[in-house]
Amino acid sequence: MLAVVLVVELGVLGTINPVFLNYQNLLFSTSDFVPVIIAAIGLTLVIMTGGIDISGVSVMGLSSIVLGLSFVAGAPIGFAVLIALGTGTAAGAFNGTVVARTDINPLVVTLAMLFFYSGVAAGLPTLLDVLGFKAYGAGGFEAYQYEGITGLPDSFIWLGNGMIGPVPMPLVLTILITIAASWLMLFTRFGRFLKLIGVNKDAAIYSGVPVGRTLVRVYAINGFTAAVAGLVLTAYFTSARSDLGSEALLNIITAVVLGGSSIYGGQGSVLGTFLAGLVLGYLRQGLLALGITSNIIPIIVGGLLISSVGFKILSGYLNEKRANQRAYSRERLTVNKSEG
Amino acid sequence: MKQLLGQIIRSREFLVLVLLALMVLAVSTVNSAVLKPVTLINIINSSLFLMLIATGQMFVILTRGIDVSVGATAGLSAVVFGFALNAGIPLPIAMLTALLTGAAAGAVNAVGIVFGKIPPIIMTLGTLGIYRGLMRMLTGGSWIESIPQSIKSFAVTRFLFLPLMVWAMIGVVILVVVLMRRIKAARFFYAVGDNREGAYLLGIPVRSTEFMAYTLAGLFSGAAAIVFVGQIGFVPMQTGSGQELKAIAAVVLGGVSLMGGVGTVFSAVIGALFLTTVDSMMIFLKIPGSWNDAVAGAVLLIVVVSDYMIRRTVRARQLNARAKEIAISEQTTSNHQTTKVSP
């Protein structure tokens, strides 16, 4: 379904603006939006369980700034990447622990953590300044605030701007994560647990599913993907910033919901999120290529989010009505027969 | 009277208020300038915007919904208000226009949620994008300036030491409290949020109650927009940006449950005051402002988690007492039985 939408969309945009439809443009323009897909894939797993984690957008900035700071503090870049990914995963695991151990609504927990992580990300650079690290070069802290932490080595920048064959690195990473997450969902017990928790948490507890452990892990995965998304963005922009991704929440949730996940849990697919992310991303690129200002794009994304859910609800309602009618007429038939 | 006092002391609002006072006192030991009336009035003054959108948000959360579009609604209303003022429309009518814009934006949310049955978070997240986009489209992305500066007189004029707007806010709070006590329909918000099916079976108009909640959220966002423009005298593009999440945080901090049916106006007002005070306290402690969000997030998490732990302990104690009671009564009955059987 979404694949068809994607093809139609590309076709329409391509006929209006033929320049848009060459494979190099199509491949390269993905780098602008795939971080959203990466973060959305982690969120898909969380939403499967009927939870939500909106703090991912802050984790993106947090991992970016942690990478930058550990690099300027002298860590080799590979180690800095590990620290950043570890921070993201730990942040997610913390969310998961609070969600699993208490009955507080996941939205409230991750709202608090959204503020907390973004505050820490924004605050860390000033802390280093106070402690006396001359971390920001000659420009000092002022310069950092405008440029972020720059001067990251080429081997890291390659993650955002390099290529494997004709395919840009960010897309390669996205596809790898999509495959890994799909495998988790479809072929492991963990994936089954996620679905069962989303369908009926109590039933999951009574049937011996390790609900607490599973929740901690799935939120940790979300933290990990958010961190990866943050690092890819960092590499793509060649500068580490604390406010990366702060505007991405609408896009991320739209990708998940458009991809067929139910916000109530128990239903969703990683592949769907991936395709929906491509649809959204190309739509944005295509509209920009047509000269539509970026001001109007949130209107279109928002409208798409609402109408996709509205459409799903409407079609569900119509299907049910049709099924009822069919059952009713069948019943009538048998009643008539038995009377006749 | 005594009972009422006890109720107040045990309420979450009171707990947060005490925490707030403690925080201000603690900071005053480091920097005594905090306790100057000017400072306190400034803090209240700068929390008005958040108080208003949080109050609107409260109605929605009472019905077990959520509205993440309130910040964008406030931004849209502010733009309309700015245009209206620049067009030379008299102030009262311009204010009414801003309020109506907010209410209309809220009503659009309500239509999708109540009649379209779209989950509230999806609907309002969508309209968040739409309203924000509309706002940029209307202004072409630039700020609205050159608003007649007479608008600021409201924020500047003082009556009995307090700015007029603070008095207006006090008036709004009193009005809402009185209405919530006196009007039967106000109880419907609680009923619908606590048990939707139950409320429906009792004959409560569930749909119109929900519709009302979202419209009120929009209306209050419109009011917040008026306050905002009145205070700074122009409309930047970031108006209300990120405030929707702050509003939810404020309301939850003040003791409104996202599970619906629990909370008062005071929750919203005190929660908003708390979050704004945190921001100001950082300045007095000379901590860089970039840490604000970290502190706000930590406070919110600590409050909701300790609330959970208190609830759990109370529940455990109740269950223990219950178990003891049962054990005792079982003992007595069994004693009774043995005395009966033995002869």
C-alpha cells in the first residue's frame, strides 16, 4: 500500500519536475531526512507496546553533544562514538526502567526526560567551560553557540557524507537498522513479547512474559536509534550541536503512524515506518523542488498525519459495517429457509 | 472547616506550593534579592502566559485527553491579534478576535477528536504542524512589529502594586473556580475523564463535554496570546513554540492526572508558577540558563515518581490493615466455632 503511494508520489512529482526524478537525486536527497526514519524505527518498537517515548528528539541532541565533547576532551573518534551511543542507550534504558517500575503514563515520564536530556545537552558545554577545559578553540564558547563543535575527523564525517557504491552512507545505515529491527519484530521472542504487551499487558504478565525487562530493553533500543540518528545528523552537518532534532517530533511520529502503527499498541511494522518515512521525506524534497516554501510543509505533514489516521478509522468502520450487514443477511437467509 | 484544611494540606497542589516556597527560601540564603517584592511580582508576571495555556490544557486532561497544539494555537492567535491591531481595529474587538481564533482552533481539534474519533495526541500533533505552518504562511515568516505600543499599557499599568494583567489573571482564576463549583456541567469534565462509559450511561453528554474541553483549551490559548503580545509589544515567529509541552508539564506537576478526572485550576496555576520560578531561580544562582530544562525535567520526574511511591505506600498500608482485620475476624469466628463444637 505504502509502496504504491511512494511510486505514485515519485511519479507525480517527477512529471511536474523531471529534474527531480533521476536516481542520483533520489538517492542523495535521502540524506536530508533519513535520520527521522532511524529515530522513527526505534519509536515504532516502543509504540508496539502501547507506550510512547517523545524524549528521543532530545536524545539526538544529547548524543551529538556527548560525541563532540568527548572528542574535544581527547577521546579517539571511535571511542567517542561508543560513548555517545552508550549515553543514548542508557538514557532510553532509564526511561524504560521508570515506565516499567511505576504506573506513571509513559508520555509523562518521557516528557520529563525530554526536558531533562535537552537541558543536560544544552548545559554540558557551559559546564566544561566552568571547569576550565578550553574545549572550543580560539573562538571560545561564543563561537560554539553559533557553530557547534566542528573539526570532527573525516572518518566520522564519512558516516554522514560518504558512500558505499552509489548509495550514501546514511541510507545504508537506515536500511541496516530497518532490517535489524524487522528481524527483531518478526523472528524473535522479544518481538512477540512487544506485541503481546501492546495488545494486553495484563495478559502478558499472567502468561509469564518478562514485561519489565522487555520494556526496559525496548526503550533502550529507542534510545540507541535516537543516538544513531543524532550521530548521522552530526556527521551530515559536520558539527555537533545540542539542539539537533528539536523540531523533528512531528515528523517522527507522523512516520510511525503513517506506517500503520496504532498509537494504542499491538499493531505496527518497521517496514511500514521505513516506507512512510520515505514517502514523507520525498514529499518534502519534491515540494521544495517545486518552489513551495518550507513554511507550508508542516501544514501538509500535519494534514497527512490526521487524514491517514482518519482514513484508517473510517475504513475500519466501513469494514465492520459491511461485515455486520453480510452476517445479518446471511442470518435472514437461514431464518427464511428454516421458516420456508 | 478543619476537614477542608486537612484536605488542602494533603493535596498535591499544596505539596508543590510548599516545595516552591522552600526553593525560593533556599535560594534566598544564597542571594537575598530573590525575596524583594519586585522579583516576586516579575516572576508571577512572566508566568501568566504559561498559567493561561496550562489552565486550558487542564480541561482537556481532566477529560482524559491531551492537546499538544496549545502553543501553536497561542502563536496563531497572537498573529491574528497583531494583524487586527495593525489594521486599526479597536482593542476590545481585537482581543475578542484573538479569543475567537483560539476557540476556533480548539474547536477544529474537537471536531477531529470527538466526531472523527482520531486519538487526541495524533489530532493535536497534526494541528500543531498546521497552525504553526498557517502562522508562518500568514506573516510570510517575518515578525509582526509596529503594533501600537498603547497595548503595552496593560502590562505596565499597576493597581495596588500589581500589574493589571496579574489582577486579570486572579480574576480569571476566581471566575473559573466559582464556575467549576457552581455549574453542574463543570462536574461533567471530571465524570467523563474518570469513567467515560459510566458517564455516558448516566446520561452525561460525553461528546459535548469533550468538545467544550478542547474549545476551552483553544480559548485560553487565545487569552495567553493577548497577554504575550501585551507584554512584549510585538509578535515573534517563535511565539508559543515549545510551550505546549511546558503546559502539559505544568499541569501534571500541579497534580492533574493524565488518566483523567483528577485536578483543579490551582494545579495548573501552581504548576506553571513553579516551572517559571525554576527558570528565575537559576538566574539568581548564576547558573547558565541552558540548564533550565534539565532542572524542570528533573523536578517533574521527581514529583511524579514520589507521588507514585506515596500512593503505593498508602495502598500497601490500606491492604495490610485490611488483611489484619480479616485475620482477626477469622480468628474470632474460628474461636467461636470451636466453642460451639466442643461441648
